[in-house]
Amino acid sequence: MKFYVYNSFTRQREELVPLEKGKIKMYTCGPTVYNYAHIGNLRAYVFEDVLKKSLQYVGFEVKHVMNITDVGHLESDSDTGEDKMALGAFREKKTVWEIARFYEEAFLKDCSLLNIALPSVVCRATEHIEDMIKFIQKLEAKGFTYIANGNVYFSIDKYPDYAKLANLSMEELEAGSRVEIDPFKKNPLDFVLWFTNSKFSNQIMQWESPWGKGFPGWHIECSAMSMKYLGERIDIHCGGIDHIPVHHTNEIAQSESATGKKWVNYWIHCEFLVNDSGKMSKSSGDFITISRLEEKGFSPLDYRYFCLQSRYRKQLLFSLDSLKDSKQALNKLRNKIRHIIEAGSKDEIINENKVKKYQQRFAAQICDDLNTPNAFTVLHEVIKSEELNHEEKIYLIEDFDKVFSLNLTKNEDSKESSLIDESYVNQLIVERNEARKQKDWTKADEIRNILIGINVELIDSKEGTSWRTINS
């Protein structure tokens, strides 16, 4: 079956034809580990996980590489602002190394909670400094670099197709890239490959190099590590759309200048998760993490299900109300599936032809640029089908869940009771009862709505107020 994706570089929906038949080489931009990942960040990782699992579902062998940025990423993608790692260390009074390991572990834990499969290779920037140095030397030997104020810059004027990925004029790129004046750059869009004379006199993370003691720029790490593990040409490179105008544009320029070859065949980007105030960001200081969702009574898989209800190329509007709707919808779905499992019999025979028909319909949807909403439509058709027996339905549900990864046939979350903090619920009930005594009906209703949001239903009687989880 043909697999179609939207290629950001050509701005077209294209059939994915791998460099090597049956095999996909895929690189995805990983986190900068100076703070917790917020749910906007994690939407991109859920999308990349679904992409990889969809490719595997239809028979591709996927080698997936993801970097961990634990050095070199400044606040601005354009070589300006504070060092993100140093900011995290100052904020928490830890070393930059402690910050890096702590937030790397936190990120990987979030991925596990979201059923995001680990990449084939997870590579830290700090462990590949020598690879970056060799890469810069290759660019230097080919005349694409210059040294100014002790730093090594890439000259974009030497790469004529610099603006092609972003599909913007050079003036538009410059206006949109938050470029601060750097008097040492020949072109305002040139970028640093290696810092030896940064404004941080006490920079902790530094290494010896042919240009002096310093540290790499952010963009160089992805090119160097991608080529180390995947070779000079790859099939797919993913990331968020915010990477297009600077980071991915710079990656292409340096990679193709170094090799003289086309680097990536398919650029696939995920849209933003937004809320009422706009794009979620760490810089605002007000961002939502997976742990905060759990505190509010949601499961990480409620959020994964929420993401899968929309196409990855559409902006996704987030609110707790919309997540509550997704939670309740997922609970209903799991209950329907549980009834099928309970009614099933191992004596039922699976008809391969009937099963294959639904598998092909499911595959057609995920091969259509990851049309997960329509893939769920196929799942609901399986559940409702009168031509399929219980065992055939169970088989197909488990098969589809290889992509969805929502634990659809597992029982541990079926009643959701393990996710509910009973002391918190009882405290809210006491507060609601007090509000009712004071005839503060607005507050009483507000507390009831909070409890409904965490899947708790209140039952008022003469004996008092009790509660139960909402199962449908």
C-alpha cells in the first residue's frame, strides 16, 4: 500500500518512496533539557510516534534517531539570548550537568506515560562534540565558514537555496527570526557553528577545538548526529513548524554544503498546540505538563487520545474542557471494548479474509498522511460490526492499537479509580457541603464541575454525599 505524507519542502502531498526499499531512516528533533516538556512540546512527539508506528504497521523497517540538546541552545534560535541550560541551572541552583540529566529523565518518563516508543538511537549533544568538530572542519575546508570575534560562522551567501524550505524571501526570514544585531556577521542570517568568544565569560560547558576552547552552536548537532547514525542521506526529518524558518533551514544549508548532496527527502512538521492565549511556551512561565494534567485527574493517555482526534498539520486548540470530553470519550470506548472482551469466547474462529478487509481500510487511513480521526472511524465500525465475531473484533482492536497505543484492551485503567486522589475528592466534598450550607450555590456547582472533570460523579442522599467514578 502506498504511504502518503505532506512534504513541507515541496509543499505537496507525496508518496513516500524510501532511499532503500522497505527501510526508513528517520530523524526527529529532540528536547532541550533545561525544563519540563509541556504538552505543546509533547504533541510533536506523539505525532512522530504515530508516524513511526504507522510506517511499521504497513511493513516498513524504521531506524529512528533523536537528539537530546544538553548544550548549545540559546533562548533565540538565531544565536542570541541566554544559554537555556545555564538559565535552568541558575533557576534551580544546580549544575548544568545535573539539570540536563534530571530533565532528560523527566522527558523520557513523560514519553513512557504517553506510550511513545523510544527511538532506535537517543543521542546526547555533549557526547558527540568530536563529531560536530569534524563536521565544521569539513565545512571549513570547502569554504563555507569564516571566523569573526573568535567564533566560527556559516556563510549563508555560499548556499543559494537557503530560503527554500521556509518559502520566504531573505527579507522575510530576517524580519521573522528575532535577529539581534551582531556586528561580526557578514549577513544577519549567518549562524554560529562554534562559539569560542560568547558573552558568557563563565560558560561551564566548554571543549577544546581547533578554533579554541568553546561550545557548539545548536544547529550543528542535528546534522552531525544524524549523519553519524543514518548516513549522508535520510528519508524523513520531523519537528514542529517553529523549526522551519531557522533551525531546519540552517540544518539543510550546512548539511548539503558539507556533502554536496540532497540531505532529506521528506520534511514533515507538526502544527502548534494553542490555548486561549495563543501558542503554549516555556518562556511565559505558564505552561501545562503531563504531571499537572495528572494532578487534575487526567491520564496521560487521555491527552494522547485528544491529540489523535485531530490531524497533525492542524493547529489544536487545548482546554481542560476539551480534554475532559476526550477523557469521557476514551472511557466510553474502553467500556465498549471491555464488553466485547467479556462476551468473547476462545472457541470463536478468526476469519482472516474478514479481518484483512478491515486492516486494509485502517491502513488506508493512516497511509493518508496520518488520518487518525478516520482511523478511529474504522475502529468504531469494527466495534459495531455485525459480521465480525467477538474474537475477530478483539484481534482487530489490538492490531489497530499498535498505532494508537492507548491500551485499549487492558483492564487496569478501565474504572480510572487508580488515577483519582481520594483524599482530594473527599476534601472537595467537604468544601461543597460547606458551600451548600452557606447557600453559595455557585461555588457548590463549581466544585461539582471540577469533580466531573476528573471523572467523579457525586450522589446526594439523606445519609450524605458519596461519589463514584464515571464509567460511561
